[in-house]
Amino acid sequence: MSEKIAVLVAGSWGTALASVLATNNNDVSVWTRSEQQAAEINEKHTNEHYLPGSILSDRISATTDMQTAVSGAKAVIIVSPSSAARQVARSLKAHFTKDMLVVHAIKGFETETLKRMSTVISEELEIAEDDIAVLSGPSHAEEVVKKCPTTVVVASSNEKAAQAAQGLFMNSYFRVYTNRDLLGVELSGALKNIIALGAGMSDGLGFGDNAKAALLTRGLAEITRAGVEMGANPLTFAGLAGIGDLVVTATSRHSRNWRAGSLLGQGQQLDAVLESMGMVVEGIRTTKAAYAISQKLGVQMPITEVLYGVLFEGRDVRKAVEALMGRDPKTEMEVMPLQTWEQWHS
């Protein structure tokens, strides 16, 4: 049975998820601020800036009017950059009804408040964070829109919301698992972008596979340490949202974070890198937020600290990596203290 689904906004990942939903016989209304982009999607069934060469289903329509996009929708999928999430949710509020399923697929923090995206969305829509589902995992938009086999996870502490999101997206090429640890899934999706930036820098410096393997392994330990400190389930970081997404983001040519890191490793300046990318590189904002979080929590995040120095303090890339390798000897196995994010944030 066909349902109307709203997707906010029409970036690469939003468009790819709209394609999955259209494959599942839904009528998908994509909201964008750009009249030109809306016209291209409606008339040519393409979104060339974000997904060049891909033809979109005629079940996908686009509009710049939020009411048109959302009215009558069974579910709303929020896929904006993290920096725009609060404004998008605020614009949605006037047209939102409590019976709509809310799913977000944003991987980042609100830099100013250090809040997770589910917190931001729940505040603006005035709904419980428990009723929001988050979709994450190893999933490049460029492959999803081509219907390459992909496996992701949807998480919510509300099991009905997670199962509803699972049913909405799952099909023969897009496999969806559920997870009750929304906190861990959300943190995994955000923090892995930092390590992907570092992996790109390592490759840009020509350090080879040994260095990158070590960076990913210690990066996962760093993500897990921070996540458990905030109250997440450590097993989540060994799953699709954790190691799965980390591997694909830190090794793929499709990864904006890896590409940005590689250019930085080759000696380009941050402003020039961002201009050449032409799209949001979430790992840069996330590095800033995660560094602030690590300082407040008193949790060690040495890779994040080094990248913060490179990105925001003008630290030399090569010297920063050498300093990371020259840290005092440590034991590999760590005891992770438990402290919930809610306890810290209050």
C-alpha cells in the first residue's frame, strides 16, 4: 500500500534514502530550499550536484514549500547537515502531527550546545526523544542510489518506532537491523567522521596501510571510550553503526571526510579544501564538538585532540601525527568508567 513520506532535505543522502523509499512503493516528497534543485528533480528526475549520473524514480517529487512536503505524510525523514538540523526541525514544527514517525539520518553534533541530533529535533518538535529513530551504518549514497547491497541499523529506545522505521526502509538490497541503543548509534555515526578525517590525512601523507590500520583500531577504541563514558552500550561500537561505518567512511573514495583529510595531508589549507569539496564535511564540525566534550568529560581522545590542533590551531599535520605516535607507552586494554551523557549534560 502506497504511503506518502517526506524527506528533508535533498542532499546526497536524503536523495538516496528517498530512492529507497520510492523503491518500496511510497510516494516521496523531498523538501529543498532551492527552486532550481526542485525543478531539476521534478522535470529531469536527477540531482546532478549531489548524485551525478543517477536517474531518480518518478515517485519522487520535490518542493520548496514545507507544508506541501509534509502534509499527509506517514513519516518524516530528516537528513539535513547537522548545522541546519535545528532550523529544519523548527520549520517542520508548524506542519508536524504527533502521529508521524520521525527518523533522522544526521551524523554530527550541534556545535554550539554539544547536543545530539535527536535531542535537537525533540526540543524543536516538542516530542519525546524516545519516539525518534536514527538511521546509521555503512552506507554511501552513491552506492545506495545504484541499489548496491547495503546494510544499516535503525535505533530507538521505543521498539515500535524502530520497527516502523525498519519496515519503511527494508527491501531486497537495503537490509535494516534494529537496535535499542539510540545513544550509541548516534555517537558512532558522528564520531567516526573524525577518525575518517585522520585516515585521509594519513593517506595524504603517504604513511601506508600499517598506519591507517592502527589509526582505525585506536580510533574505534577512542570512540568506544567516549561513548561508554556518555552511557552507551559498548557492543554498539562493534556493530554496523560503529566499526561498520568507520571502515567504509575511512577507506572509501566516496567519503567526503576521507577526501578532505587526504587533501589536508597533502598540504592544502582547510579553507581551500572546503571550497574544493563543494559539500558539507561533517567531520570538521564534529572534531570541534568532540574535543569540547572530551575536555568536559575528562575522557582521553588523543586522535581527536591532534585533529583539533590541525584544523583549528594551525598545527602542522606531519608534526601532529608524529606527536601522536610519540605519546607515552600505554596498555592496549582499558577499563572504561560508566557515566551517562544525561548525568554529564545536566
